[in-house]
Amino acid sequence: MSDFILPDIGEGIVECELVKWLVSEGDVIEEDQPVAEVMTDKALVEIPAPYKGRVTRLYYKEGDIAKVHAPLFELVDESESDGPTPAASSPEPAKPEPASEGNTESATRPASDDDATEDFILPDIGEGIVECEVVEWRVAEGDEIEEDQPVVDVMTDKAMVEITAPKAGRITRLYHQPQAMARVHSPLFAFIPLDREEPDEPKAKAEPAAQLSTATASPVAAASRQRIPASPAVRRLVREHELNLGDIAGSGKDGRVLKADVLAHLEEGPKPAQTQAPADDTQAATTGHAHRQPAREQEVRVEPIRGMKAAMAKSMVKSATTIPHFIYSEDIDVTDLLKLREQLKPEAEARGSRLTLMPFVMKAIGLAVQEFPVLNSQLNDDVTEIRYLPQCNIGMAVDGKAGLMVPNIKGVESLSLLGIADEVARLTEAARSGRVSQEDLKGGTITISNIGALGGTYAAPIINAPEVAIVALGRTQRLPRFDATGQVVERAIMTVSWAGDHRIIDGGTIARFCNRWKGYLESPQTMLLHMG
């Protein structure tokens, strides 16, 4: 008998409202079965059971406020009380008894293997990160692995991380399904190290036993809905679509229902209606498409917001609602800059560098902030101090595989144009593949969003807090302009939109800063006078 302690369910969250109990006192619950739904000030969270057992006490009523790190409910481990369990559970006749014996055998079998297996504990994978999403397993149960071999890809709210094997051995268990949430400092997978690998004969004998246990487990899943293994995310998806978990064939181990099984079941749902369609041709001919179109419109695809998207949603809402944005737009004549780039491109390519406009834009910002350091600063939480940062670390928003990522180039003011170009290429490739290091994501001081690459002109970008300024680059257009003699000439014009934190950056400051930056870009040779 033990108390389930409400864990950390979000950074800075110390309490939550108990919205709904999904079980009652006396219920027998399975591992990972949803027990309660709680509401924080940020999201609705589902609390799963840590192991199979019987709920003996619920410490809160629906609507009460529960404290983090305090008992939420009391749970009796079923393995500790095999005798009383059937009497305490529902009065079903003798059918569950053989099934429970099969479950006991399958539960004791891993216990005998525990002496040989080791759990890989998910380590700290980033500052302040307490959980991550399992994106893709690179191995399966029973696979042989080598030391440092990639085992699984996990997604935090900042980046995709590759977890490698600590030593050679054989995988015996994967504790999480793809798209499930794994906790830091909890087991991620179990394996038998190579130096303690079992001989071939016992392994061959164990396979029929495993098949026997799965064969006896399937009737249990059919007899009781609560005994069907599925992750909390899958159970939530089943409830959202008003399905019966027992009607869905599980393709996972021991009949576990995966998200793919639920989606496949949903796709198969409309098929009976399609088979009836030929029989109703006469009605369809009279009514046309009027009855079929609404049915198609009612189909809703549900996709949880996780990882990078969830982090972006949270940070953008906070920035937009707490920082007063001052928007300043300008047109920049980059005709001479484009000519200079064309002159320098062959030399850069011979060196193996790809010279775009971005290194020039970044270098100009790095020089301009030396005269206007407030754009390269940060505010403290109380808005009582301004911290002027010694380096200009310019972030660039990249629409990558894992979502929008903003890696930054450190110390732009001290790098050469070729050095900046190499960093831009490296970070762009890493972001698009979703494998940017934590170091490249931390420490940004000012951000560039290149919407012009997708065809935009003007924008109202949202500041990437705790930074105080961001610029959106529009597309470059060939437009008519008057020259010094009054003649109309064709010029290359790039539109830009700055957003500044109006608590410390006023309109005059951002206008003067933008004029200095614009001057460097319109006359790029003047940057030579200020490069250190």
C-alpha cells in the first residue's frame, strides 16, 4: 500500500484543480490507465497509474485544489495481495481467475530476468526539461545493439535529441510507445549487457512461454475493458472519438493499442456506409451530393500540440500579452549589396562557403548595435534593470522538420562574413533536420525572421523573449525609384519590419538604429570602416 504523489506537471506549477476522477475507490486499475484529469493554469493534464493495483482512497473531491508533491490517491499493489484481490474486485465468476494466473506468470517471469537486465534511465537532456516525447524507436525488443548505437529519437520543447546505447547488449523491453511522454530520470528501455547475455538454449525455451502468456492475455483484454493496454494519449484519443477500446485490435506487444491502431479503426469506420452506397443509387440520383457533402465536412482530424509547437505557442502568447510591441517598417535599397555579393560569390564558393544576403544583414546588425546597445539587451523580471549583453548572438527562425526553431550565431560582431556564412549553413541544415544542439539554441540576443523567402513583404513579428527586438525581412522586389537626377530607374528594394520592446525602446531609438543598419546595407563598403 502506498500513496501516489502528484508529480511535477509543468515548470513553476505548484497546484492544480482536480477536474474529474476516472476511477472510484475499490477499482482495480492497470499500469498507465488514466486515473484523474487535473487542470493547471496552462493545460488539462491526465494522470496515469504508475502500476497495476487497487485504488483504496481518493484524497480529493472533484473541484478541489491538489498540491504538487502531495498524495493524490492511495494504491495497493495487486502483486502484494493476490488472495483478496478477486473478492475486492467486481463479482465476475470464475472466468477471470485463469487469466489472472496467466498474468501472474507473465509478471513473475520478468522478475526472474531482472537480475540480468538493466534499465536505461533517461538522463537530463536539457536545462529545466522534465519530460520528452518518444518520436521514433530505432530498435525493437530482442534486437542486438552496439555501444553508442542510436536507440531512440525523443523530442523536447526545444529540440530533437538522439539517445544512444550506453553499452553493447540486447534490448528486452521498450517502456514507451511512439508519441508517448517519457519522464527524465525514469526507465526508457531495458537491456541485457553483452557480458551478461543469456545462452541461446534458454532464450529458445523462453519464446514458447512468451507466446503462451500473450495467448492467455488476449482473453483478459476481451473480458475487461480496463485490462487492454494503451497509453494515456491513446485512451484520450479513443474518448474524443467516442470509441470503445475493446473494439480496436491492438498491434502492439501483448495486444497494446497504439495510436496507429485507433487511426486505422477510424478510417475503416465509413466503409460499411460506402458498401451501402450502390444499393441507394436511386436516392443518390434524386438528392445529388447534398447528403454526402455534410458528412465529409464533419470529419475532424485531431492532432495534439506537443514538443516545439507547444513551446512556441506558450512563448508567443506570453510575449504578445506581456511585452508592448512597437512596429517600425522600412524599405532598403540593396542594389549595390547584390552587386557586391555577386562579385564575392566565386571566391566564397572556391572556399566552400555559400554567400547569401543573410551574412551581410547579420554583420550590419552586429555593427549597428554597438552604437545602439539597448537593442542587444534584456530586461529583468521586475522591469527594474536593463542588462546590456557583451556579445551579439543573432538568432534566425528556421521552419524545420520539428517545427519553428531559432538557433543563433554567437559573437556576430567579431566574425568575418565567411565565418557567418558557414554558421548560417550549418545551423540551417541542423534545424531543418530537427537536430540542433542545446548550445546553439541558448543565449540569443536578437532575432531575424526571413519571411521574404516565402514571398512576404511586411509583417508584425513577435519578440522572442527575453530579447527586446526582432526584424522580419521581406522579399526583394525590382521597383521604380528616382535617382539623383530625377530619372526613374530600376532598383532592388527589400522591405523590413522591426518590432521593439516599447518598455525600453522608443520610436526614435529604433528609427535611428534602423537608419544606421540601413546605411550599412545600402552602402556595404562602409562596413569596412567599422569592422574590428
